Amino acid sequence: MKAATLFEALAAILPPANFKFAEEEMRPYECDGLSMYRAMPKCVVLPENEAQIADILRICHAHRVSVVARGAGTGLSGGAMPDPNSVLLSTAKMMRVLSVDPLACTAVVQPGVRNLAISETVAHHGLYYAPDPSSQIACSIGGNVAENSGGVHCLKYGLTIHNVRKLRVVLMTGDIVTIGSDGLDSPGYDLLALMIGSEGLLGIVTEVTVKLTPKPQLAVVAMASFSTVEAAGAAVGDIIAAGVIPAGLEMMDRIATRAVEDFVHAGYDCEAAAILLCESDGTPEEVADEIARVSEVLRKAGATDIKVSNNEAERLRYWSGRKNAFPASGRISPDYYCMDGTIPRAQLPRVLNEIAALSEKYGLRCANVFHAGDGNLHPLIMFDANIPGELQRAEDFGADILELCVEVGGTITGEHGVGIEKINQMCVQFSPKELTRMHDIKHAFDEHALLNPGKAVPTLHRCAEFGKMKVSQGKPMPFADLPRF
Amino acid sequence: MKAATLFEALAAILPPANFKFAEEEMRPYECDGLSMYRAMPKCVVLPENEAQIADILRICHAHRVSVVARGAGTGLSGGAMPDPNSVLLSTAKMMRVLSVDPLACTAVVQPGVRNLAISETVAHHGLYYAPDPSSQIACSIGGNVAENSGGVHCLKYGLTIHNVRKLRVVLMTGDIVTIGSDGLDSPGYDLLALMIGSEGLLGIVTEVTVKLTPKPQLAVVAMASFSTVEAAGAAVGDIIAAGVIPAGLEMMDRIATRAVEDFVHAGYDCEAAAILLCESDGTPEEVADEIARVSEVLRKAGATDIKVSNNEAERLRYWSGRKNAFPASGRISPDYYCMDGTIPRAQLPRVLNEIAALSEKYGLRCANVFHAGDGNLHPLIMFDANIPGELQRAEDFGADILELCVEVGGTITGEHGVGIEKINQMCVQFSPKELTRMHDIKHAFDEHALLNPGKAVPTLHRCAEFGKMKVSQGKPMPFADLPRF
């Protein structure tokens, strides 16, 4: 750990403004969107091109110093949280759109390009980049790749994995590889899928070839009110069972609609126990037909009221409430903790009931806002960190929700990643044999485990200490038999 | 290699009818759909359940004997070709549909279940399994998972990877892992995507949770004639650029339509240089609207004639020609070699021209039949193996086509896999650094490289001997520097 030599080597390849080690300069990087956890890195580097990234990784590899990559820092699971022994590598200076091919419907962009900037750049071709996380105005495509981000339209248009064709990646050794292709499939093992969602543990992405989608001629939102949360949850399944794949299918409960309505005046029914927002897009004929079918299903499912957006301004207003649900919750509670889990759609009514029971048990309010069509929950647990014990209760409440998701056949994350936040729950999700495969894959890409240490995939020791371990083939594994990492 | 002990151990766990080692009994397993390569295995095992598969792999692992898994044997790249030193493991006796959940739109099936049998089983729920390889009446879901199979509808409905939620897999050690989940996403590295398309090199699948799709109310095919192949190729791009994602978008050239028309009388225009088949599905309103839009695009793109199917019988007749293109080619040529490569759609006109030039160069006819919407080519090279030199010329012609696919930014396979057929072209597609990652992944799952040896991922030595090696970062890699495997 020869810090002087490391710093000298980094200083030799980076302009002074792109290499920061003074505490006040590093302060902006001490956390990501999971702001309850903070740490200062060893130093911050801001490379401007792929060659600099390769040099930085080669230097760090030689010094056996770990590296944490950071996109826009909007992540909610602490995936970009620094480590005192690590170099923090920000891709913020790599924000060029390198090329756009409107015929192939693709664009090649650097990792620091903002999600929404891609759509803005290609808008004059009638195209856009489909995945739309709520943070899309700020989050970067590199971070989206690391987290396999989704958004309100991913039910119809897919997650990041479904909208990225090719990546250039620098491995920890400084080697550069290209994975994926400009064609629709690629031979050999699916390294592209492996890299997407790997949370910065396998390599650092320097170029992303994204798939662009033609902008639909028209989009219309139907907003339905329900007198019980269960009825709204059941209606979600009915829509899908009717053969409709809506462009978006979102649910908010009364705690959420009331918080939002005071804030953005989206026109929500605050008496309803829950509302559903169901978007249809396509040609005017397709949209009219789909909205009619959806409305019929919603009515049969017991909707007490259905409103349909009459124009684009109204549609955007309906969505503005959903997209501002997180900041709106901040107005009614000093602190909130946004969870992210995915369940089979059929389990929605049961899980919503159990979350309500947990809310009682922990004495904390919880607003439910989620991508209902995907079964991707985002419960917002409200608490006050200044009241002793509330932060801990919020964390325990959150952990219980995640374990409930696993219990009903779902997963501990939909789109926010594992990071540091959910690393213990990985022990509930996966057996030691499954986690061992993941460690072996890590080893294949990053032999000395220098990329983003301590994130995403727990050691088996950590799981044993956490005390919850998925049993393997019906037999609990004794602590002493666990492989060591 | 204690054969007696191995055979004794296998005989102890399998009923006699499920363990074959007499030459005449093993003959049906000597090749898959790539029938120009044949070999006899050491023995054939036909396990009936997961526990038997785990036992077989454990025994083979202990004896360090390799194992080749085989589904229905319809694969076209030799992925299931036996090896004289390997046990051939057929999943043909594992053909039960274990459960169907119509609300979640999923079914859990064993690997030997035929692709079409899944759709037949769930038809009364108004559901079907979307990926439809031409061999769907015979091919098994286990083989589909191994090859990441597509079909004529995969442009809209995706490949196998997009239609599988969860797998149970036995690793070479006999350990059983579950990957994927009943939710829409899964944390950690994407082991599900890694396993799908891994051609039997990482594990043997024992249960597949497939996603089911609601059957559309109506499907209609528009069939357009073009006076040049280039115009038909360009029309494909125009349809996609117009924002339409057809349920199917297929192209056949005149050599293909003439061969087929004599055979199945599908009603094809045999004077056209090429025809496009474009399917629309959905509600009657959606279909009417989409067919009108597609027809307009086709007319503008220079279609000389457009026919639209008037009823289901006519639609199936139009497709029957496309689905029988391979056997029809067998009627006009003693032998044919079906290629499979994928290119960016915009490169269609250029690649079709170059294939025509290669056809001249090699003096062999080539019918072009392909999933145009995906840019997935299936050139059928016609030859007579009894004429000395023609098989070699056909293979060289095929290799040139694959390298052309890579050159224009595409890949050497769309849906048939690499197997033994395209293993040399993997050296053209990937750099040594990229192949090294694949070998390291193999090692993570199968330390002694016992599963399907010699398939899918070439050793770097093999690439060096093949004489074509993708250069890494602009510098050719000297033979002496290659890692050894």
C-alpha cells in the first residue's frame, strides 16, 4: 500500500483537476443516493477517456489497491459508496455521444452520458432510449448498466439488459474487451448479460451501444381508483391475463397519493385506498382499442372511478405524481427509506397485506409506490433518524420486506441493485453453492477482488455471521463446512 | 478411465433399459442435426429424474469422464455430437409438465418436454410458449435453453432467454443450483443468462420455468414481392424504422421460393427476386391498423405485389412455405448446408450481394431464407457430397459467410449455436482476452472441463492453429504469448 507511489503514478497520467485527494474536494463523493452510509475514499480520479481508465486500473492493479466506480451517484443501494482503502473512479467526465445510427436504431455513448440526454440527442430521429428510471434526468448510462436499471416503462420495453447491444469494458488488469455485438445475439457465454447488473465488480464500462426505440405516435394514461389495496393488486393480474402488456402499469396507495397530491397536484383520487396508472402507447387506433379493453377489465375488477388523460399535458401531470413520490414523501416525514423488491404478480394482494401488518408491528408508516406490472415493489418506510431507535426499526422493517419477497418466490431487488444495502439478504436469496459460483465468476474477471470490494455478493462467512443462510437441498450447512474467502 | 467401474456404477443407479452401451443401441445417438459429423459415445444414459442426473454427474466427475448432454438431437451445429470418451446423457425420458400457473403466466417443465407440447398443454388457458424454432414439433425445451433458440416470432417475442424465468441445474459435481426467480429480475450476477445458450458446457438443466404469452386474438400475414433482393432487404429496415415491430418478418429469395413452391404450394410469387412475409398479431383493430401501415411502407419500398392472408388457413399456408424451406431444399439438391449468422439490419443489402458473389466464386447455389427482422441469416448452401471437393467448398463458403457477418458488425450465430460447426469462427469473433474470460467462467462451473468438451469455446491454441485470431487492441498476439489450456 505505497500511497505516495500510487499517487505519483496517478498524478502522472491525469490532469491535476482530475485527481483529487484533499478532504474538501472529496466530500461530494462520500456517498451515493443511499445517504445513510458515508465514507471518504483514498482519492478521487476523473478520467477523460478509455486509455486513462485502463492506465488507472493497471496502476491500481499493480499496487493491489481497490477501485470503486461511480456514475452520477444516484444509486439507492450504496453501490458507489467509497471505501477508505479504495480509489474512487468517477465517469462524470466521459459524457460524449460518440455516434447515432438511426437506421440500425442504435447509439454509442460514453458511460457518463445522462440517461435522458440520450433521448434528447436522438429525438429528431423520432427515437428514444426506453428505460426510464425516476432519476433519469441525472443518472448516467454507465450506472444504469451497473445496476441493470428499469423504470416505469420496463414492463413493455424491458430493463437495461434488453436495451443494450454492446459494451467496451476495461478489466482490472487494464485489458480492454468488447462484449455483445451489433447483431441481435452473440455466441459463447452471455458475457453481456453477466456484465450488466454486476454493480462494478467485474469491470468498468467505457462505451455503451444502446438500442433506440421509435417514439410512439400517442400515449394515453388510464387512472383507476380502488376501495381496497387488494382489489387494485388483483386488477393488475387481470390486465396482464387479458393479454394486454401496458406501456406502464403503476400502483400507489393512499399514503402515497396524499403525500404527492399536496406536493404536485396531479389530480389523484385521495379517497381511494389505491390507484392504478395504466399507460397505453402506439398508433391512435391501437391506443383507443387498448384503453377500451383496459377500462373494461378495471371496471370488472371493481374500480370505483376511471379517468383517461385527454391530452399530453394531462398524461404528464398524472405521471408527475408517480415520479415525484419519493421527494413528496420527504415532505411528510423527516427521513424515508425506499425499498426495492420483486414478487410474482399473483402475490401482490398477500404481500401488500403483510407489509401493512409489518407497518403496525414496527410502528412506522409505509407508503407503497410500485411498478405493479412487473411486481416490483418500492415501499417507502418513513422514520425520523433523530428519534433513537427509528433508523434501526426502519432497517429491520426493510429487511423483513425483502425476506418476504424471497419467501413468496420473488427477489430482493427489482432495479436498485444489492450494493451494501441488501448484501445480507443475498444470503437469504441464494444458497452457498450458488454464491460460490458468483465468487468464482468474480475471480475469473478480477483475480485479486479489487473492483468494488464488499458490495453485491456476500462472502459465505458474512452469511454465516448474519445467521440466515439459504439451505442447500434441504440440509442446513454447518458453519465449519463453509468455504473461506 | 476405469471403464468397468464406471459402467458398474452407472448400471447400479439406472434401470437396464436406460443404460445403453451396445453399438446398435447407441447408433441413434451418433449425431445431431449436423449429420455430416458422427461419432459413437462411450455409453448412453437416459435418466428419469433429477436425482439420477446428479448421481450420473457425480459418478462421471469421480471418474473424470466427460459428459455430453442431448435433448431431442435436432440441433444444427453439432452441440450434441458424442465423443468417444464421453458418456452421452439424453434427457428424452424427462418429459413431464410439472405445473402450470395461468395467473402468473408460467409453467414448470422438465428438459425433455417438446417445445410445441408446452403450447399444446396450456392452450386451454389461452396461453402459449412464444419461441418457435422451425423444429418446434420435435425439439426439446432443454435443447432450446442450451442453444438460446429463437424462431420466426422472436423479433417481437424474444429468444429463449427472454422467455425463461428460472432453471434448476445440476453442476458437474452433482451439486444442484436454482438460478433466476419467479420475479422479473434477480440480484447478483446474471447466472440465468449465463446458463442459457451455454451449449451444455456449464451444467445440465433439470427444470425450466418458462414464461407463457397470451395467444393473440388474430394474426394476419402480408406477403410482398420485390424485383430485387436489395429492395426487399431495404424494406425490412423501412418497416422497423416506421416504428412497427411485426410478430414475424421473414425473407426468402427466388431460389428458396421456387424450391418451396414445387413442394408445398404455398402460393408464393416465384417470379419475384425475393418475397417478404410480415405478420401482425393482436386485436382485430390493432392488426388491421398495422397491416395497413406495413402495406404502405412496402409499397413505398417498391413492392411489386402485396397479398394479405384472408383467413387462418391462408396464413398457415403462407408460413408452411417458410417453415419447409429446409426440407424443400433437400428436394432440389442432394445435400445442403444451413448457415446461421446475424448482421445489423442495415447491412442486409450489402451482405446479400456479397453472398451472391461468393456463390459465383464457389460455384455452389445458395438459397437465402431468413429472419430478416432480426438480421438473422440462414443461407442454404447446396452441394453434392458425392462430387469430390464439393463438401469442402460448401464448408469454405459457409466459413466466408460467417466471417463476413463478423466483418459487418454481426455475429457467427443467430440461434443455432456454435457447437463444433463454428468453433473456428469464434476465433474471428473474439479476442484472446475475451475467450480467456469464457474459459475462466467454464472453470468456475466445471473445474475439470468435463461437460461437452471441445464444443462452443475454442482453446487459444486451436485459434492459433486455425490461423485467424482477432487482434486485441490493434496488436496481433504472437503465438508464443498465448495462454495454454
